[in-house]
Amino acid sequence: MFPSRGELHIALFNDEGLYIEQTSKANFWCQESFHGVNLSSLRPQALAEIFKQPVVDTWHVNCLMSGSIKWTIDFEKDPESLLHKIHVPFEFQAAKAGHVHGIASWFDVAFIGSTETVWLSTAPTEPLTHWYQVRCLFDRPLMVYGGQIVRGAIRMLANERQSYDVEIWAESGQTRVSNTLDLKNPLFRYTGTTVLPPAGCANESPSDALLQNAGLLSTGQMDYTVHNMINGFAGNYCGTHTNTTNPVSVVEPPIAVAAQMVHTQDVNRDIFRILAQSHSQIMQGQNVMQTGQ
């Protein structure tokens, strides 16, 4: 029997962008005078229909708010009836403070042969498959702090459409969230773009790292004033590139100079405005010189 064994993994996740995206789809039903008709009473039902859709996409592992637990089935030994009703209780310890927006899930299957075993995994840490991963949103976010215990369950009931009706719930303290989903009617959200980590995961300034990689930060970490910025723009801080047929001094764009100013305490919009004006004037002067030559 192939696959020989299957594992369903579930974990808590946080994704503010996904939650806002789904919630905003019901904004049309907030209108109180759509051609004279008040639609606001239909918004709760519209929102419930939107949240019934499991979200099929992929995501960065930093979205997870907990470790995962697994439900296992042995396809060679377990009866088929075990798949008709799947009940997975869970107890997670929140890995960090934040909102829990729902339950993320993926599966692994094992092909156990006579000489070796091969695993196929759809985990977010593994190469992407056409199954992606599946996330089920709660009806509203559940706020937790780091180390807090979250208890709940996921219940999957087989239906006549060769799929499952899914019920999920979780509680922490006095707060309980839940949702009912139709696995037959998912939202296919994958775009094919590279998955990026969620905001707030960097331990250092990403902007500094970007500028350092681009070679734009000065090694002395000096503070500059507006005066020497403007003077330096045409002098010390300008890049000069020589063309053998038509020697021309090419001034670096303002952003290259501004990048050296990231440690100045008084950098503001006026500085960048002056830089832009100075750059424009210098370039205009060079054009005149080239025309004269």
C-alpha cells in the first residue's frame, strides 16, 4: 500500500496581512446606502462565507506561533473508517507574544519499501509541492503572550462531496475563538513569488545591512552637516568616472550621498530636497559644458 503511512501536522500561526486581506473583502457590505439600500446587515454573513474558505498557499516558517503536533494514520493497518471522522485535540505553548489568526497544516507521507523508506513532505521548510500548505482562519484573532498555553481541537468530518467539513476552536484564558470551514471550497492564494519572512523578524537594521551590502555606508560612520553635504556633493562625495573618448565627471545620484548620512541626527526632508536641487543644478552645468565642448 502506497503511501504506507501519513502524518497530518498542525500549528498555530500569525499573519496580519492575510487576516486583513480576508476581512476587507466584506467591506462592500458595510455600505448603508447602496442605491438607497442598507447592506450593512449582510456583512456578518458575507464575512462568515469568506472565512469558510481554507487558504491554500505557502508562507515563511516565522509565521508560526508554536511548534507542531501530528495526527498519524497507518494505511496498511488502520481501518478506512478512521478517515471518516478525524479529531485532533491540541495543547500548544505560544512561542512568542502576538495574535494567533488560525491553524496552519501540512502533511507528510511515507513510502515504506522492502529496502528503504522514502518520505514526501509538504512542510513549509521543504521544497514546494503542488499541494502547498493549508491555513484555517479563526473568526477573530486570539491574543497570547509568550509561553501561554493554547488549547483546542480540529475536527474533520467526511462529506458526500469527497471532502471534509472542518471545525476548529482554540481558547486561552477566558477567550475562545472558532470557525467552520468547507475544505471543498478553498481559496487558492499562491502567486509563485518568493516567500518572505513576516515583518518584525530582523535582529538588526535591514536598511543598514542593505546599504552596507551596496557599499554605500561610509567606513568612518561620520556625521555630516547640510553644509558639507552640499559642498561634498560636487567634490569629495562625487564619484568620478572617466570616459577615454569624452572625459566627463559623473556625479553619483543623491541617494548614494544620502546613504552616507544615515547616522546624522538631523536628516529630514529639507536635506533631501536640497540634495535633489543641487544634483539637478550640477547635471545641468555638466550638460552645458558637454555642449560647449
